[in-house]
Amino acid sequence: MAIEAADTAWVLISSALVLLMLPGLALFYGGMVRRKNVLSSMMHSFVAMGIIAVEWVIIGYSLAFGTGNWFIGGLEHVFLRGVDLYSVSGTIPTYAFIAFQGMFAVITPALISGAVVGRIKFKSYIAFITLWSLIVYAPVCHWVWGGGFLTGEALDFAGGTVVHITSGISALTILIFLGRRKGYGTDSIRPHNITLTLLGTGLLWFGWFGFNAGSALAADEIAALAFMTTFVAPAAAGLAWMAIEWFRTGKPTALGFATGILAGLVGITPAAGFVTPMAAIIIGAAAGSICYGAVVLKGKLGYDDSLDVFGVHGVGGITGALLTGVFASVGGTGLLLGNSHQLLIQFEGVAITILYAIACTIIIGFVIDKTMGVKIDENAENIGLDRTQHGEAAYNI
């Protein structure tokens, strides 16, 4: 198939937009942590840009999109062997496809960092995301998009299962090895700069247009649809979160509205190119409401997911994946159009991914904990990771 210049330009632009989400994520997370941990938190996002980008080119792309089998891709594209200047994927150069998919591989493990800020050794974090990307992300990506057993079956337009369920569930699971932060539940652990979080929210939403609409891999009507649904779903989610919070507490917070927007972005990701804008509003409102409930429930259950990665990405990803099976009407049909089987497939995909992510994260966490340890000591936690892990301070005043 011949290369289309418009498609190529759109995918390259989308790739750059997705990469911009990493600084957006760093600001979103960095604003919510305590001052002594802001650089460490932001470093977790930035270092993924280095580690996973190199790993993706060396072996990750091959494991995700190589021929392989039902479970994992083959090794024919290790070091991008077999790919050259003239290789084509659909209507775009294969290099453009590899770059675009590589951005997804980079941001997914970075999402997990929000659950572990303030208490994980930096070297252990590096080891974790390196192993996790190969053992969890690459196989699940292959299952859904690379020719594995869910390809053509489960509907996941831009990564509800591949990105958000894997990261959200793994974030919850790694807490087994970290326990709670010192003072959690007794001391006031407040965000140090919500203005950074709001700026990060804006950058994430901006980049998400590339994340979702770019997944059409063409400058066409499906990209336009995904762009539109990515516009309205987070808007509805932010309003839903704000309304519930306002009703329950008497005050709508900026942090709550920003978190609601993120929940809506997560919720619409698997459905972006499969549903109409009106359905996207419903999905967004549902994601905002359900994720709000999940975050409130965290306080009652007592687990210490620092920045609500599971409550937003895990729960939002599950919500979006299942509702895709309800509202799909473009490029597939869901429950509302009489296809109950699609909802069952969505449920099976979600369940298998959850179990796989939990099992693999436990194994990875156990190995790292026994070899180099996962959690920093109490003294380092008191001082803060900026100084103890990086020898720096965000604010020298």
C-alpha cells in the first residue's frame, strides 16, 4: 500500500502530542505530592522517556508487534531488524508506526509511578518499569493490537485495556511490597502545588487528542470522531465529579475537577473511535462518577495509592472498556445495538488482563524486593526522595 502524506503527517504530529503527555503527567503528579518529593515524582515520568524508548526499539516493538503467536510477538524485529526507510505499515512508514506505538509504551509504566511516590527506591523503580514493560505491557499490547488472541475481538481503540487497566491494576498490586507512607491516615499529607496539577491536566488533555485520534493511524473520519469524543467525554466527567463533590462536601475543588477530567480521558480511550459524541458524554459522566466513588472508597479500605492511580486509571479503564461493549456503533456494535456478545468479550478481555497484571506484578515485585529492596528506609522517607535519591531540591529558598 502506498504511503499517504496526510496520514503520515497526522501520525507524526500525534506521536509528538503523546510524548508531550509525559511532562504533563510529571506536572500532574508533581503538584500533588509534598514539596520534598516533587523532583523525584517528576523524574519517574521523565526517566521512562529514556529507558522505555530505548527498550522499545531494541526488543519491545518486536515482542508487541512481531508475528509470534497468540500470546507474544516474535523476535524478528529485535533492534528493528527487517525495518528500513521504505517499510510501510498501512498508509504510513513503519518508522512512524513504531514511534507512535513507542509513545504508548513510554507513558504506560510512568502512570504507575503515581501510586508509589515518596517511598520507592529510584533504582528499584527503574528495574520495575524495565521488567514490567517487557513482561506485562508488551504481551498485552500483542494480545489486543499485535495479532494476539484478542486482536479483532476485544474493542480497544486507544488503550483502555492495554494502557490503563494494566497500569492501574499493577499500581494497586505493587503496594503489597511498599505498604503505607509514614503518617498515612494520621498526618495531613496535602498536595504542595495544585497549580502545577492544573497545568499538567491541560497538557494531558491536549496530548490526549494525539493519543486517541492518532490511533486511527490516518487523517480520516475516524480520527475526527475520536477527536470529538476526546473533547466531550472529559468535559462531562469533570462536571460529574464536580457536581458530586459539591453535593457531598459543599465545595467544588480545582483538584477534583482536574481529576474528573483525567477520569473522563481514561474512560473514553477504549471507545474513542467506536462511539458517537453523545455516547461519549454518557461514558465520560459515568467514568467521572464511578472513579469518584473509587477514590472515596480508598479512604474506607485504607490502602495507600498515593495519587489514586488505581481509582482513576484502573477503575476508569475498566469502566471505559465495558461501556465500549455497550455503546459501540462505529466499526463494531455493542449491547445497545443487540450485540450482547461484544460486552461478554469486553468483560473477558478485562478479566484476563487484570489477572495477568496482578500475577506478573507480584512476581516482578518479589524478585526486586529480594534482590535490591523496593521501599526506602524510614529516615530517607522523612527527609524526602528529592535529596536522598537525587541530591537535589525543587525549591532552594
